Amino acid sequence: MKKNQIVESLSKSISRSLLTPPLAVQRKNNPLFKIVNEWLTDLSRPSYYEKFRHIETLRNRIRQRGSTEVFSDRSESEIDWIIEANSWGCSWQWLSLFHNIIEKMQMRNGIEIGTCLGFSSAYMAMALPKNSPAELHTFEINPILCSTANRVLKQLNLENVNVRNQYRLHEIKKTIRSLQSVDFVFIDGDHEKQDTLSLFQIMLEHASPNAIIAFDDIRWSMGMREVWQTVRKHPRVSTSLDLHRLGLCQLNGPQKRRQQAYLPLFLH
């Protein structure tokens, strides 16, 4: 599909989504809703993609087996595995939302559970402030994906990402404890109910005021649906936004009463 066709299709989807009443009503007094609405407007502008073109160019090169830097010293089976992994995860549209949130809320420390090839890490790392200490710590259990993510991030000249070949809860907890605070979290791990809830609890213990926690695939299974229901009803969650695929929650936000919204977006 050509770029102009993608933009046209996306614009139609966005136009329908903007009619959803909860965000339209609450966007004036809720910082997270406001950022999401601004992001929807950004997506409708073809020029917005240019900000991330270099990342997507590399992603496409991997898809077409054209990145010699990433595939160097890999066996054929490993290359096939990397290409398959490249089809997983969120599209640039979803990842640009994370970028906007981190950038506009001036977040400094991020945690990602499930690195894959590092493209989601790249979108988040690009948004971190350049003139102060800021870092993204991303966890991945598969060593091939870890080393590939490091190569991807090196190609993109991103040095503020720490890729960790770890996944056990005590290892993640140890890393988080070493940080002063955690401002943004993206959980895209094994999608098991208890593991995901345990990760959420760990993040609650160390999250900064007004931190954002994002969950991928909240409708992946009955277990993930139950995770999202538990998260959005948690007493420390002041704002929750269900985007159908993604779930966003903000802790201890500025509003006096809990705010929840459902905005179904059917992006890739």
C-alpha cells in the first residue's frame, strides 16, 4: 500500500475515533487525554511520519533481509527468526503515541518489558530529554533478540537505552530500585495474567507521581482482559484509557475524581 493510501485510511479511522464522547468531553482538564487527542491530530498530518522515517526505513530493510549490519554473523535460521520477530509488536502509529507522551510530559526514566528488536525502544528513547540524565531500561528474555536490538539501536545512534537480557521479576525489581523513579512503563511481555499483574505491582512500588503505565494486547486473552480490569480499578490509577489494543493508565493524576475512557482505534 502506498504512503498516501495509508494516510488516507488512517485519517478516516481517526475522524471516526474523534467522535467518541468521553475524550471530547474530558480532554480540556485531563493531560493524558489532551496528549492523545493531539497525537490523533498529528497522525492525520502526512509530515508527522517524517519524524520517524529513519526508524521505519531500518525496520523495512530488516523485513526485506537488506540490513547487513543487523544480520552480520547470523545463521540462516537466526535471520529467519529475526525477520519473523520483526512482524511482531506495535506499528509506528502506536509507538509514536509513546513518543509523544514521554516528550510532552518530559519524562526521564522509562521501563520496557519485552524489547523484541528494539524499535519500540527507539521511539521512546528518541523522546527522552537530551540535556539531562535520562535512560530507558528494556528487558528481553531471548538473547538473539537482545543482541539484535543492540545492533538496531546502534544503527539509529541511540545511546540512552540499556538492553537487558533478563526477565525474572527479581532482576527487573533490582534494576528499578536502582533508579530514582520510573516515569513511563510499557509492558509487552509474556501476556500471562499473574506475571503481568506482578509487573504492575512492582511498577506501582517505584513509579513517580503521575507516571504512565501502558499495556499492549489488553484483549489478547481472557487473562489479559482481567488484567486490564484490575489495573483500571486500582485505587492508585486516576486515569485509564482503553484504546482497544492498548491500555494506558496514569497514577495519582491531578484530577480529583477517577476518569476512564474507551476510544477504539484499530491501527496495526
